[in-house]
Amino acid sequence: MILIYLILWLFLGGLLAWLVSRWSTVWSRRVALFTAGAQLLYLLGIWLMNLSRPNLASSGAWLMEVDLAWIPQLGIHIHLGMDGLSLLLILLTDFLGVMAIAASWKEIQYKIGFFHFNLLWILAALLGVFLALDLFLFYFFWEIMLLPLYFLIGIWGHENRLYAARKFFIFTQLGGLLMLVSILGLYFVHGQNTGVYTFDYLQLLGTSMAPSTGMLLMLGFFIAFAVKMPIVPLHTWLPDAHTEAPTAGSVILAGLILKAAGYGFIRILLPLFPDAAQQVAPVAMALGVAGILYAAVLAFAQTDLKRLVAYTSVSHMGFVVIGIFAHNQLALQGAIVIMLAHGVTTGALFILAGALYERVHTRDLNQLGGLWSTVPRMGRVGLLFALASLGLPGLGNFVGEFLVLLGTYKVNAPVAVFATLGFIVATVYSLWMVQRIFTGPNLAGWQIPDFDRRELAIATLMILVILGLGLYPQPVLSTSQQTIQSIQQLTTREFHFLSDHLDHQGRAAIERVAPGRDLWIGPA
Amino acid sequence: MLALLWLVPAFPLFGFLVLTLLSGSETSRRTEALIGVGSVGISALLTMLIGIQFVFSPPAGHEYVQILWTWMDVAGFSPRIAFHLDDLSLVMISVVTFVGFLIHLYSAEFMRNDEGYPRFFAYMNLFVGSMLVLLLADNLLLLYLGWEAVGLCSFLLIGYWYQDPANGRAARKAFIVTRVGDTAMAIGLFLLFDNLGTLEIQELMGRAAQLWPIGSSLAVAAAALLLGGAVGKSAQLPLQIWLPDAMAGPSPVSALIHAATMVTAGVYLIARMHVLYSLAPVILSIVAIIGAITLLMAGFSALVQRDIKRVLAYSTMSQIGYMFLALGVGAWSAAIFHFMTHAFFKALLFLGAGVVILRLDHEHDMFKMGGLRKQMPIVFWTFLIGAASLSALPLITAGFYSKDKILWEVWSSTTGGVWLWAAGLAGALLTSVYTFRMVFLTFFGEPHAYVKEKSPLKAPGWRMSVPLVTLAVLSIVGGVVDLPETLGNLPLLSDLLHNTLPRAMLAAQSISTELILQIVAALVSLTGVLIAYVAFLARRSTAARLTKTPVGAALHRLWFSGWGFDWLDNEFIVQPFLWLARKDKNDFIDKLFQEVAVLNVRMANMLAATQTGRLKDYLLGIVVGAVTIIALVVLL
């Protein structure tokens, strides 16, 4: 039940923040901050407790699970489960949620209550996505993220906000609909096979179907996730949405929404359609590499700071894509580390961009320059996260990218080699960005206040996380290890059987007890 | 004592942390300097103590490994944060900490009037810490961390005076060009791990020797990829273009990073991976050839520069070319020996040039100097010693012993030969010509009007003088640690290094051959000084006249621009990239989606246009529709 409370907590906290704003805007902010912050601390506690316990590392049952009937006639359940991977991602969700609320403290000045309601609503929906073990429920949460985000961009965004909000909505909505079709298709295929009509993820695993059906159903999911990830060429909603959104919106979009897609690939697409995923892997990896290089060049071309950072997101997500489809433990673990590190790095860069915009009211790099002498703290923070973004060893992104490339190299060396070239272009755009803001002559004569205590606290926390990920990522890696291993075993089931030490009878026995689920981690 | 090894890099890194956190607060310069210089000083002291213990009571197997923590552990990939001390890394860290300390001390005075004082020391400390991590790393991933971190510090310090966009450009160029090499190196790491299953250097070398036969394609590929990283960092052909521009940084930075330490990281990498390179003789020959070509090309470029620091920059490229040449023929310890003496005399020259530049209000042009001999005696004498050592003047200079060792082993190595030796010898002539051209232009002759205007020039204080004098002493006596057979036969350093590095494979040669070659080398370097004297002091017009002839002018232009590599890179890489970025700034893919949206709007408008509100239009529509349907039914 705790998992349901976690989601409700955020939602109710949001409602309360909205309600309180009638009397006090400050208290509205405080309520929101407390809601997300308290949950973050609680989850951190759970994580630290479980780190030392063996159940994360060894034969992984769900850390927490709940399964309630919702619409039993249709086989729809409120089935939530948390394992290492979901725990990491909801930790990220709450962490960036807190950062986003804190970063909006001064930026958002109207409809403050509604703003925080939307923000917490998104966080709640994200938690749902990361925890759902029922595909209908997954779809439900996936879609209810859209509305508050639409409001967030459309109400509190920059000049071109309505265009961006609409574009974002249409792209993701179309992707989502394809996913719905696929979910229903899977539901009926499974129902016809077994007579059991259910949306339950665990039961749908291992559904046997014709390869062509599998491919079609897989593509529905693939396109939905590819739009959100985003995979080039379905990325064009992203620069507009990220640029026009308020700081909190950009942080959540880049830091979390994109991760929901990565999570979808890992949790849903790979285990449900192992064969089809394998077939499409070369194409997906090629698109990933194309995205890394293409978006990096575009990032360099931008003169709008937020747009630049937005394109770097597309570029970095390319690494996640190839990591996921390279599909070995190194690459998948790397993809997860990138998701976390990128969330923090890009979040920090957007917060920096927002803080700059508050002070100089422009995002145009041509009008900036030479700010180091007036805002050295901002300069240091910006430099550090630009370095993280270009993959400097010692910072989180490097660990993820290196693992992904190492794993990819084993599977497909040319893809790894071309992806590595992304390091060079990343260096070009990152240095260019820092230099255009902070160095050179201060032609516009900007004299602006440096980071205040609140902003410094945000930056410090984010720096600590990115350094931790870079120098001691092992706790994170051990947390997700079990999930990755079980997903891998699931997806390479057939291959596994051919070469496995399991004898014939043992295999048959497992097949009898739990058809197609022999090596699955979860409780049957 | 050995257990304190981790403190050697930890102190400078800690200094960086403290200085970064302090900056912006009201700390006095004194405290800042104390932290910045002190942290490296303690590090140097610790290195000395550790070194003494290591040399006199060496641990088993002449290596000491200190594991701090496991960095990550995924599917058999488990690099550690661990340090590995052996004779090679000991020599390297000794030079880095000691020379690093002297340069920090010098900087305390040099940067005295700079507003970014703590920032400067923070970056310098970060550099020393990272360089030590690079040298002590027990696995290639940690080495790569140090490798990238020193590159970062180089970027930060080249662009230290950030308000000038030219400095920013130079900084960017240095980072990006070296990153090209680093990317090749990263791919090399993937290849090594994929095939050998570890990145731990000792283990890796063991497995490589076991699994790969000599000349195997994997060994060749791995060695070539790592070489990519090495030529980038060490400014060798074809990634050498960043180093001359890197002189935009303050002079102590040039001395520390772009002369004594970081740029020799490539040499260290190849020496460290010598087992791998021995498995790839083709690549090793390429290393030698790259070294030979770079040392000549850079030598010619140094000959025609006006900027004193650019002379030294090209000279550094050229001297590292010697080290590559040595590595390429398997003369591992000779390369490290030259690294050491080069660190002394080149750091000295940069620091000397730094004083000159500082006293002349950041004037770099040697043709605006002259006659400084009398005005700055300490600088003159120490600079002269450094120049003599760089030119390898016989017997009395450290440079002579190390360069001679390289030339001798190139000549007699089974993989060397007369051509490579000749290239080295020609380079030696160039070296002493350009070096003494610099000395004569700067310190001799009549003072330029500009100098007179700035006179009298203030003498350097003790914090600048002590490093100058110390380095000058080392530039002279540094050679005694490795005396050749003809002169005392006391190869202490080589013996030490041979605990780690194999001996060069030398064909049998008589001692008289060695003596003859030494005399030839000595004569060549003295000839160079003579040429420089005639052309740039006694009869200055000769050189000027030479550059007026058509051929002379063309060569001058070619050499002055560093053989046109900048132009090539600009035309074929930078401009196409910029063109592409400019062309596609608005993302042509987005245009396609826009078209879909536009199409939708058009269609909506067309349909909307049919809604006229006039009855006869609708009636017409109904009639046409009905007729069409009936026609279709009848016809089909």
C-alpha cells in the first residue's frame, strides 16, 4: 500500500498547495517543497536501508508491491511494484522535483498555487509510470502527465509558449495512441492464447505470438517511447517545448519525462517483445548514433541558450538508445547511469539558464559574454555542468557513457566508434556555450547579482550528486543490477536455453510451473 | 612511508578544493599562496621520502599498489581507484612534484598583481593533482581520468585571462584538438577491454603478451589508437597545432603544463604501455618517424618566430619529438631521461622568459627586446644555462647527456638506423641555432627603444629567483645521474628505470664509435651556436637579406605559420563544420513536420471555403454528388 500512498501523497500535496495559495503564496511554495522533500528523504532512507541488505543485490523480489483490483471485469489492476530500477528513477523524480520547486521560488509569480499543483501532479504521474506493473495503469499515468505539462508550458512559459505546448501535446499524444493500440493488441493476443484477459505486465510477459504480430505491437510501443525519448527524427517537439517552458518545466521535461521513455524501453519493450526488439536493434542503434552526432551539431548552431541545452539532451539520449539496444549488462547499466546523470546535469543547466534569464532577461548568447567577473559562482557551476555534459571523467555522465560504449563495442564496434565521435562535438558545443556566456569581453556591461543562498544550495546539492555518480557510482550500479540481470535473462531466454547449464528436465519443469517465466525475478 | 602514497595527489587536489571554496571570500593573498604553493610543496616532500624508501628498500617486484576503492563493478568490468608505484612512475612524479613546486613558488610572485590569484592557484593545484593521478593510475580508466583532467586544466589556464577572446579561442582549440586524440584513445580502451577483459595495466600487459603474437592486428590497432591520444597530448604530428597557441596562458602555466609535464604525458603513456608497443613494431616505427618529422618541422618553425614564447613552444614540440624518436627505437629509458632534463631546462627557459615578458609589460616580441643582459643579470645567466642545456652544449650541460643517449641508441638500436639518427642530428643543429638566436636577440646587442622606455627593469624577488637558480643548477648537474660509457659509465637513472622498462636492443658497437658520434654531436651543437652568432648578432643583416629572397620569403612564411597545418584544418574541418551548423540551424527535419501542419491548415481552409452559406452552392453540391454516385453504380 505504501506505493499507492507515495503517489497519493504527491497528488494531495499538490492539491493542498493549490488550496493554501488562496491565503499565502509563500506557504503554497513551502507546502510543495515539503511534499516533495519529505518523500525524497523517505525514499533515501529506504534506499540506504536496502543497500546494505542483500535483497537488492541477490535474488530480487520486489522491494515493495501492491496489487488491488481496479476494474476486474476487464482484468485491470492497480498493480504497482518497486525494484532497484524504479527506486532509482523515483529518487531522481523527487530530487529533481525538489530542485524544480526551489528553482521556481522567484521565477513564478502568478497562479502560484495552480503551478505547484501541476508540478506535483506531474511528479505523481511519473511515480506511477515508474511503478506500474499493469499496462493499462502504465498508459493511464503516461497520459495524465501530459495535461499538467501542457499547462506548465502554456501558462508559465516564454514568448512562444502556446505553439510549443501544442506541438508537444500533439507529438506525444500521437505516440501515446499508438501505444494504446499496441497495449490492446497484446491484451487480446494474450486473451485468445490463454483465455485470461489481463493487462497485468507479469502475466503478459512471454506471450507467444507470430513474429509479424510481435513486430507490429512492438512498433506501437517503440514509436511512443521514441517520441518521448526522443529518437531522431521524432525529436522536433523537444527544442520548442524545452525552450519555451518555465525553468521547472524544462527541468522536468529533460530530467524526467525523457527518462520515462528510457524506462519504458527497458521495462516494457525489451521484456515484452524480446525477438522483435532484437530485430529492430540495428536500426535503433543507427538512429541513436545519428541522433548523437546530428543533435550535437545542431546544439552548436544554436544561439538561444535553452535551445542549445535542449539539443544536447537529444544528443545524450542517443547514448541511452544505443545502450538499451546494445542490450548487455554493461550497456544497460550505463544507460541507467546516463539517465540519472543527464537528469541532474541538464536540470542544472536549465536552472542556470533560468537564473540567468531572471537577471538579464535574455537567452540570446550573442548578447551575453564576460559574465565571469560579475557572477563567478554561476560561472563555476555552469562550467562544471558543461564539463559533465561533455563527458569529463570524474563526473556522472562519463561513467554512463563509458559503460554504454564499452558494452556497445562488444556488440557492434562501428556503432560504438561513431558514437564516441560524439565526445568531440560535445566538447565543441559545451566549451562554446560556457565561453559565450562567461568569458570574452562583457560588451553589454552586465552587472548582475550572483547566486544567492537558495540558488547556491540547489547548485551544491546537484554538484554533490554528479560528483558522487562520477567517483563512486557503485551504490547506484548495485541497485539496478538485479533489475537489469533479470530483464536480460528474460529477453535472451531462448538463447539462454540453448547454451544453458539447465538440463532438459529442469527446463521442462520450469516451463510447466511458470510458462515463459522461468528466470523472471518477481514472485510468480 | 609507502602507505602515504595517496597523499601525494591528495594534497594538491585538496588545495584546489580549499582555494575554490575560499575564492570570493576575504582571504589574504598570503594565505592563498601558502595553500597553493604549500600543498604542492608537501606533495614534493612526501614524494622525496617515498622515493628514498622505494629506491633503498624496494618492495617486492619493484612495485607498490595502493587500492583506495572500487570505482565501479559491472559485469566483470571493475576498475579501481588505485595507485601503482614503480620506478617509472617514481621518476615521473618526482619531477612533476619538484618542478611543480618550484613553478608554484615562482607564480606566487609572478601573479602577485593579478586579480584572479586564488583561481590561478586553484587551477594549478588541480593540474598537479590530476597529473599525479595520471602518472600513478594502476588502470587505464583512471589514467584516462587524469588524462582528461590535465587537459581541462590546460584549457582553464590557457584561457586564464578570459576577457580576451583570443585566449578563449586558444584554450578551446587546445582542448578540442587534444580531445580528438583522446577519443581515439577511448576507442583503444574499448578494444583492449573487449579483447583482454581488463584495463588494469600490469594485468593487461601480461595478457597481451600472452594472447597476442608480435604484429597481431589487434595489438597494432590498440597501439595505434593509444598513439592517437599520445600525439594529441604531446603535440606531435598531426595534432600538434594547439601548442603554439597555448602560449596565450601565463608563463608559469607554459612552463609547468606546456613544457615540463602535461605535454610529456604521451611519452609516459607509450613507455607505460611498452609491452603493447613491443607487440606492434609497425606502430613503434611510426612513433619514431612521427618523432623525427616533428622534431625537424618544429625546429624549422622555431627558427623564424618573433614571439619568444612561440620559439619555446615549437622547441618543446621538437624536444618531445626526440622523446618519441627514442621510444620508437625502444630506447625507453633514454626517452624518460630526456623528459627529465627537458623538464628542468625548458621550465627554466619559460620562467626566465616570463620575467622578461612581465618586466616589459607583456611584450612577447624578441625584436623589441635586446641588450637585456646587463639589466637582468640573474635572468640572463640562468636563461643562458637553460639555453646551453637545450642546445646540448657538450659536457657541461644536462641536455647533452640525455640527447646524446637518445642519438646513440637511435644509431645503434636494431630498429633505429642512420636515417633516424641523421634526423636527430639535423634537429640538434636547428636546436642550437634557434636557441641562441633567441638568446642573442633577447639579451645581446643594443636595447630596443621599447626596452629603454621601460627601464630600469626591476630585479625578480626571491620567490622568482630561487626557482630560476635551482633549475639552472639542475640543468647543469642533472646529467650526472646517467653518464655514458665513454664518460664515467655510471647510468644510475637507466639502472633504476630498467627495473620497469626493458633495455634498448642495441646492436654491438665499439666504444670508439660512440666516442666519434659524441664528438660529431658536440661539434654540431657548437656549430649551431656559431651560426646563430653570425646571423643574429655579428651580421644581423644576413638573416634579414635571406628572408627577402623569394625562396627565403616563402620558406619563412611556411615555417612561421607552422607549415600551414592551421590553414588545412581550418579549410577542411572547421569551415565545413561551421557551414553545416549554419545551414541546418533550424533543423530541416522540423521543416518536414511543419509542412504536415501547413498541409493540414490548407486542407481545413479548403474545406471551410465550401461552407459558403449560399443555398445554390449546397444544392449544386448535392446534385453533383448524386450524379457521381449514380454514375459510379451504373458504370461499375
